[in-house]
Amino acid sequence: MNHYITHRSIGKIICIAVTAFFSAIALSQCTVAADLASSIPQPQIVNQDSWTNVAIGGGGYVTGVYLHPQKENLIYIKTDVGGFYRWNAVEQKWIPLVDHFPLSQSNYYGGEALALDPNNPNIVYIAAGKYLWADQGTIFKSIDQGSTWKKLNLDLPMGGNQDKRWIGERLAVNPFNSNEILFGSRQSGLWKSSDAGITWSHITSFPGQPEADIGITAIAFDRNHSGLVYVNAYGDGIYESTDAGITWNRIAGSPAKTMRIAIASNRTLYVTSATSPGVRKYTNNRWSNITPPHSWKDAIAGSQIVFNGLSINPTNANDILVSSGETTSTKIYRSLDGGTTWQEQKHSINNTVPWWRSFMLTHRWVSAIEFDPKVAGRVWLTDWYGIWKTDDINASRVTWTNYEKGHEELVTFALVSPPIGIPLLSGVADVDGFSHNNGLDTFPSRSFGNSGPTFQDTFSIAYSEQAPLRMVRVGGNRWSSTYGGATSTDGGLTWKQFTSFPTEVMPMRIAVSATNPNLFIVTTSGRQALRTDNGGHSWKPVSGLPHGAEGPWNWSQPLAADKVNGNTFYYYADGKVYRSSNGGLSFETVNSSLPHDGWHLLKTVPKVAGEVWLSLNWQGFYHSTDGGATFNKIAGVERAYLFAIGQPQVQSKLAPLYLYGKIKGMGEGIFQSLDQGKTWLDIGDIQQPIGNEPNVMEASHQQYGLVFIGTNGRGIYYKKIE
């Protein structure tokens, strides 16, 4: 069992040992670091056989929730970029179900659809695929509630993270014949299996003409009338079949832009729509407008409300819930008389994630709301950031509680692990980033924006090597196209916004001088790099560098500061290494003999001047000890996708290397080297390869053997190697 520093005096001794020969600025940080060490709960980390998620708590779009009609607490969710999960009612947490997909199958982490076999609680189907333009998606079947999966023979373009991913459902099992399954695709029409997924056929008789790239979005079998099924062709209308999908008729007057459909036990079809009227029902071959009254003006935007969420109480055909969607503040309505009258549900929030800010607690962009078929009064709801449940929908004021344990779905941009202070800081998409002050297994107390300026995204974080509590982060808000940065003097606990920064310029990567925490360089998206020597009060252009790569969805790391010489910085682009020896005022090319690869990371080594490492994906792994003038390619590394440099072992001066890539004779995986790449140890897990587009890797500079990997939709993983 290993421990972080837990005593104030030990923290001060270590800090002084590290900084004894540094500047007065750095030395003054020792007392602050000691105070910080005693104030931060320092976790114990047990030796792990597998990788574990850093506990953050939701933050990604949950696009559907599914409750089995026969078995209590058998609940699944699908997400747009984080795969699929099953509920563990005993531990009150979500279990990820597709973490076995490797990097080569990262597209399968997109949740296009999910369907339960209503007659068998053990069988579940998923349609997996993030993007239409990526590798084709497919359908998988599990006979053990998602513990293992079998790929089925249907490969089609799928878009779990594309438009209208919050509506549905486009995959369904016939409740009268579990061998029959229907799947509505985005581009390739309607498909059917008659043998429980073994073979599939295209239903050419289906006449629907749905909107391009959205396709068939909803399929619903009537559970009380054999053969009756409805299919929504988005943009065209709803089609009905009375022979389980052999022949079809378009229902006259059906809304073109249907969001969700549901069938009551009395055969009434209910529909939510993106167009007025927003809620309708279809019975006896006639449509009725049952939209809740006084709801057409959104309280915030003043625009028409789009209704999305829809559920019918399985024990009462007249008990209906609808919710607005595609809005910043959801309204939930309930009818007990089949839509004749409605009551807007008053509610309160029981928030279990400390850092969730007020705007996250308004049920933004609700995707699904569902009655629990086995527990009276219980309702589940999913939205842009997580999963909610109430145990008493009948209360005069409904209490919604969010359940985020195990649901780790964030996209990471940056990770840093400084030598003192908080063990990990992360920059992420959509919810800014975190100082993980509560350790790795407990939700952070707050996000960056709770103690300083708020960004939608934090793209990069850096610290001054000889004054590591002095930190800088850069980011911005994609929705408003405004950008900036902030500085911290306490290791990331609190932040102060830059005095100035060109707000229309997107900052991508930042590097801070090893000896002067007020001196840092920022690369920008498609523009010239910028430099400040007064902590962000004023900026000047950097000369000698090419314009930066376009952002924000770019995870290359071309910029690094030398860890000893405060005037030296390095930069890689297009097969060239550039170096500045004058504090970033100008750069010059020092090496032009390297391969070109757009996916690259350049990093420097603590306590060693001029040592530079460069990964170039399939082009290999490179090492320089003379400030980038010459590089040696590391033999045996066939792919260097990500890498990190960590804290040396006790009585060792060599920093360990961690590599996500491919080693000759060892295959693809995650590896550690203690001898600068001469030999490698496999520290990966074939059952958990961290395959959801890993995009950043970091190692602790406080503990030997602690390594982190950030992903594109499954949050951050960590592992401790003894």
C-alpha cells in the first residue's frame, strides 16, 4: 500500500530538497506546498491489476434509459461517446459494458441504440457506432446482461454522437416473438432479423423517405396486440404495420418531425414532436392535439418548446409523462387522463456531485424519461450531463436525485501531475476541468470555474518546474467563440483570469518557463504563437514558428519548456524541431530530419537540461539529449501513440517512460520502461485496453508508478504499478 505525502513537515522537506538551488520565487512556494499537503486529503492507492476510472461524476450526454419489464433494477443507459452501462442497484453505481473494445474499435463507443428482449432479462442488443464518416457501426448481442458480447452480421454507418441522437428508439425486439428484431438506420433504411440477430435483411417494402443522415429514429411494437408496430421516418412521418413489418402504411396527418413514440395498453399511440403541436395521440384512426397548455414560450429563450421525453405508466394507460427537450431548462408535465389535462411537475434537486454547477441541475436537453415498470412511483430521466431518479413522482414537489457513480463520460484535453500539491489536474471538454483535491476515487469538490473564470473547455494546463504551485491554464467557450486563460498561485485550487488576451484567438497549448512563472508561451489555432513575460498582462507574437494546428479537437502536444533552463522552449511541426534560447521571443530550426506525423507529443524531463522525447505515432519514438539537435529512434517501438514521463524509483535517477503503443514482439498495449526504452514491461489489460480514443497520457511526479490516461468519452483512467 502506498501513500501520498500526508504530513506538513514532510511536504516542506521534500519541497526544499527539490528547490534548494532555485530562485527565491520557487523557494517561497515550500511553505505554501507544505500547507497544501496537509490540507488536501491524500488517498491511499492499492496495487491494481486493472485500470480504474478517476472519479469525476458524469458530465456527458446520456441519450437513453431502458428498464426491463420483468426484472426489477435491471436498467441500462446508452451515451453518445461513452458506450453503454448497466445499473448496479446494490452499490448504486453504473457498470460500463463495452470497455473491452480496443483503439481499433473506438467507433463502437458511440451509443446508437439499445434494445431489451422483453421476454428474457438476460438478453440485450446494442447498436454501436459514433460517426457516420468513421468505420461502420454494428449490432452486438449479449446473453448475460452485457457481461460479454457477440458481434452480429449487420455493419452499417451509425452516428451515436450525431444529430438527433437524443431521440428514438431505433432498435426493438418483437414482444410476441423474440426472434424478430427491427433496426432503423440513418442512411440505409429499415432492417429485420427473424432469427434473433443471426441474419439480417433489408426491408425493401418500407416506403419511408426519412431525412438524410437522421433516418429511421423510432420503432415501437405494441405489447398487447400481436403484429402491430410503428416506425418513424424522421422528416417524413410515422408508418404502421399490422403484420410485424411485412407491409406498411403511412399514417395520414402524422407529424413529420416526431421525436419519440409510445403505445399505451389501450392501443393509443402517443407522440412527441419538434413541431407544433408538440404532443399528440392517435386513437381510432384520428389524431388529437394534447399538448400541455401555456407551454409554447420557453422561459429563457422565448422560443417554441420542443417536446422529447415521453413515457406511459405500464400499469395505467392514462398516466403520461412528457418533457421538453433541446432546451436549457426542462419542463416536465404529467397527465392522469390520457392528455386531456396536464400538470407541470414542481420539483427540487438532490445533487450528489459537489462540482455540478446550477446550469447542470436544470435537466438540460432531456433525452428520455421512463416510468419504472416494477416500482410504483419511480421514474428515471436522462439528460446532457447524467442520470436522474425520483422514487415518488406522485409527490406535490418531486425530488430528483442524480446517480453518477461509475458514469464517467468526459472528453479530456489535458492532464498534469505536479511534483507537489494536488496529485492530478485535468482539463476537459464542456465542464472546464478539475483540481482533483479529494484524491482519485472521490468526486472533486469543485471545477476550475467554481474558484475562478469558467471555460467550457480547458485545452491545456502547465506549471513552472521550479515553482510548481504557479500554474496556467487556457481554454474558452466554443458556443460564443471567446477564449482566454487563467493563472494560479496555489497549485490549481483557485484561479485568476488573464488581465488581457485576444478573445477571438483560440489558445491550444501552453508552456511555462522552468524558472520564471510569469513567462509562458501559448500556441494558437491556425495563428501565430503568443508570449507573455508578465503573467498574462500583455502579449507579444512569437517569431520563427509556423502557425498552430487547428483546434479545438486536436490533441497533439507540440510545445514544451525545458525543465531546467528557464529560457529554453521546444516545438515540433512537420518533421522539424524548433528551439528558443531567449525565453520564447524567437525560435529557430535545430533539426529537420525527423518524420512528419500530425499525431505527435513532445515532452521534456524533470531535472535534466536538454533532454527531449518525441512520439510520432506509427513513425516511432525519438529521444534527444542535446536540446533537439539530434534524435535517436528507440528500437522496437513500432507505434508511439501516447507517452508520459514519471517519477523515478527510489535511488534511481532515470525517469520511467510509459507508452501507449506497439512494441515489437509484444504487440499493442500499454507499457513501462525503466531504462529509457531498452526494455519494456506490459502494464496493460487485454480486457480493458482503454480503447475509447485515448488522447492524453500523464504520469505522477509525486509517486513512482502512478500513470493516467485520458480519453475521448470515458473520462480518465489510472493505474499504480509497484
